[in-house]
Amino acid sequence: MKLLVTGGAGFIGSNYVHHHLENHPDDQIVVLDKMTYAGRLENLEGLPEDRCSMVEADICDRETARQTVEGCDTIVNFAAESHVDRSIEAPGEFITTDVFGTYVLLEAARDAGIRHLQISTDEVYGSIEKGSFTESSPIDPSSPYSASKAGGDMIVSAFNHTYGADSLIVRASNNYGPNQHPEKLIPLVVLNALHGDPIPVYGNGLQVRNWLFVRDFCSAIDVVLEKGEAGQVYNVGGPDEKTNIEVVKTILEMAGQDESLITHVEDRLGHDLRYSLGSEKTKGLGWEAQVSFEEGIERTVNWYRDNPEWWGALRSGEYREYYEKQYGTKLG
């Protein structure tokens, strides 16, 4: 196959590009990425040039989408504004990319007669006190980010229902692993711990997340891409649930730091307490998570420790300004 992978220079997208080309030696991938602050060409280093090409463009550009999809057999859409904190400050950017951009890709896929696989999030379901969300659970997003993703998902479903489009959705729990931007919890904590900087923790830190190692999610995407049915939603949850404070303490121990670095800050607006995804439907296609949180977090901490050339530039410039505004403290 030849795949168009949008958002392929970002965290999950780039991990997927590597995973897919490693496991499908006859396939080719075209990466389309807007190259915002979250996109890194370094994430695509080492890929075979004869099997992977790059187009720098916005998925909201209809003509570019139409041209780029030519010759491709499927679209895997990772392209999104994805950080909840930033969505609270600038919701319009999220709505534009996550909703209108998804529509543009769906039109391009429909015109080309190919499959569109939408990458989504457990956050569209909102918070759950006990048990786990299933694919039939009602959508109840609580942040501008999750609302924009829910909007994109509903357009995907509408295209299937109205036009018979070969479109489907994968919703994942919180991904972590190499190449993740340090605005997200785990890389933020890892890098702050390695530098001896204070660790900002929202509220009491008892928010629960269902952690999924990124390469496990990549394998699930390939299973759904091959075996999933058009019009369907497939949940992909991680094998372990941890509170944010548990995650922070685990990383501090691995980094050789004590808990005195923990600094509780004012909680995020509208912060969901708990996410949990049931994955029985996806498991029924033959997928199973392989990496426990204990193994995955060790691999992740070691990767950031061993790759300062990747994150060095990220701890300056725009990110430093964002961090200081967000948490009211300076990085060391």
C-alpha cells in the first residue's frame, strides 16, 4: 500500500511511520505535516528515502490535500492540535484543524475512493468514575480540545452514514514514549527531573489516566486499518491505570531525584478526573498491548536521558515562554 499519513512528523504520527515501514517492507508513506511547534523533522530521521516522502502543508488546504492523496490507498489522520492547556487559551486553532481539517481530508478521500482512518482520543467521552468506556458510550467532551476531536469524529461518522465513505475511527488512551513534546506530562516530568527543576502537578495529582505505550498504539492502528469495518469506532486502551502523582513519583525515582521537587499548582480548568478505555472490540481483531507501564516508562526515561540533542532546543524559545506563563515559574 501507499499511505498518506497526516501529522506524521508529530509524536504519535512519526512513531507510526517508523512502525509501519519496519513491519510492512513493501509499503510506502507520504507524510503531510504543517510543521507547527509539535512537528519535528528529526522524528523522521533514518527512514528510507525511497519509501517515505515529506510534504509540508496544512490539511485545511483543499488543493494540497487533493493533490497529495493522488496515488495513495488510504489516509491515516494524526494531524491535530492536541494539547488541552493550549486549547483553553486558543480554542479557534483547534476547531480549525481538528474539525475543518478533518472535513477536507474526508472530501479528498471520498473523491479518491480510499479509506480514511481517523485518529482520536478517549477524551471525547469525558470523565468516568468507575468502569471503562466502550465504543457505544455517549460522547461528552469537556475541553475545547476534546470537543474539537469529537466534532471531527462526528463528521467522519456522518460521511460514512451519508455518503457510504470508507471512514472509521480509532480512539486511544494517553500515549507516551520517545519523541513526545515536553508540554505533555511524562516528558515534562522527565526533563524537569533530569535538570533538577520543580515538577508542576495540577491540583492534588489524583487524576487517573489509562497509559498506553506509543508503539502498542501503532500496532493497534495497523490492525484496525487492515481489519476494521467502515463506520465503526475502535477503542485502544493501555494496560495500566495510574494517577498523575504516581507517574511523577515513579519518574523522580528513576531519575534519582526526591519528591521535594513536586510543586502543586492550581488545577486545570475543567480537568477530567478519570479516563479509562475498554479495548475488547479491538482485541477481537487480534490486537493486544505488549508493554506494561513499568517497562514503557523505563524505556521512555532512558530515551530522554540518552537523546539530549533531540530535546535540547525545545527547552528554549517558545516552549520556555509557554511554560513560564502556564506554571508561573522559570525553567532552570
